Amino acid sequence: MERNKILEVIDVSYSKNDVEILKNINFEVLSGEFVGIIGPNGAGKTTLAKIIVGEIRDYIGKVYVKGRIGYVPQIKDINRDMPVLVKEFASMGLYGKKGFLRFFTRQDWKEVEKKLELVGILSLKDRPVSKLSGGELQRLMLARALLYEPDILLLDEPEAGVDQMGKARFYELIDTMRENENLTVILISHDIGMVFQKCEKIMCLNKTLHCQAPRERISPEDLRKIFSEDFDIWIRGQKHYEREHEH
């Protein structure tokens, strides 16, 4: 299948309160790709994600997106105490597609239930969001993003706050989504083993892009050279992935 350019970031820089967060970011993503963005805390990964989805607008440079983006933010950015049910939270994914100022139809709610079933939490549809586990909340946010019918799925550290078994199941679900929905996936992650296992292309970000290449052209040892010696998360490598996800 021919892959066309679906996302292009050109000379993007961003500063806040005179602190430089991103500098001269340039890359493109092709349709159907699974791209991993890695880097230390404070590298600007979440800021880049928010620029791509349009939450941050006062940046320098250009971002071109062809199609819709479904965004799954970090769990810590979600207010888990909101007094809403799982099905109501998921239905927010329809707002971007259908607009806020309308009543949901019976068909709309069928769509919501279909996506909840797809991610494996339909039985929880009437449960308060505050009662969900970390893994269940991740699946709920994925269902919400999929209801937007995205062409690109952007995941910001989806493994944070999820146990190891939950992580493995979550990524299996993403693989299924890619196959069935023809999704382009951009994954921001600290789980270097998972990135090397799943992603076709890897980008190394620390305020600027230090590398971007197909997975087979980058090794954990290369990352250690690019980043500092105290950036020990990269030392985990493939053996860490196999140990962490073997079950």
C-alpha cells in the first residue's frame, strides 16, 4: 500500500516565560506508520504533542495535518474525580465530529457502546470514571479518541500508571486498531523496550530532534551516546522489554 504524507512539522520552536522548550523541530509522518518519540523528562515531548493536536498555538513554525487526530493524553492530565460515567466520558469523542450543541441520538450511543466493546470495557459503561483502574482508564481514553474516527492516533505515555500486564494488553489492542482501522500511530513513551519492539521509526527528542531513523538503524547504545550517561532508562533495551512483557 502506498504511504502518503499525513503529518509534517516544519521548523517548529516554542518558548514559554523566556525558557526554550522546543527548537527547530522538523519531521514528517507517513500514513500507516507507527512512530515512537522518546526522550528524557523535560525534553518537550508533551509540548510537541499539544502543538500537533492544536492545544498550543503560539509556536513558531508550521504544522500540516491531513485528516483527524485522536489524542490520548497522560493519565495524570485527566480529572478522575469528575462525576461522569464511563459511557458519558467516552461520548466526548463525538463532540469534535458532531459538535457540542446537539442532542445525542440512539445511534450515537450505539457508536459509543461499540467502541467501548472494541477496547474491552463495555461492561463498565455505567461505572463512574473515578472507580476505574489505570488500565481501564487508558482503554476509556482510547475509546474516546477512536470515536472521533481519527486518521492519526497520538498516544502520550500511555504506559504511565498502568501495571505491566495492562501495558502488554493495551499495546496488543493498539496493534489490532492499526490493522482494522488503518491508523497511523505516534507513540510518546519512556518504555524504550516497547518502542523498539513496536515502532517502525524512532525520533529522539531533547528540545530538538537529535535523531530520527528506522528502528533497525538505532540501538540503545546509540541513545546512550546521544543523551547523557545519567539517562539510565535507555540502558534497559530489548532484554528489559522481553523480561517485562513476557507474560
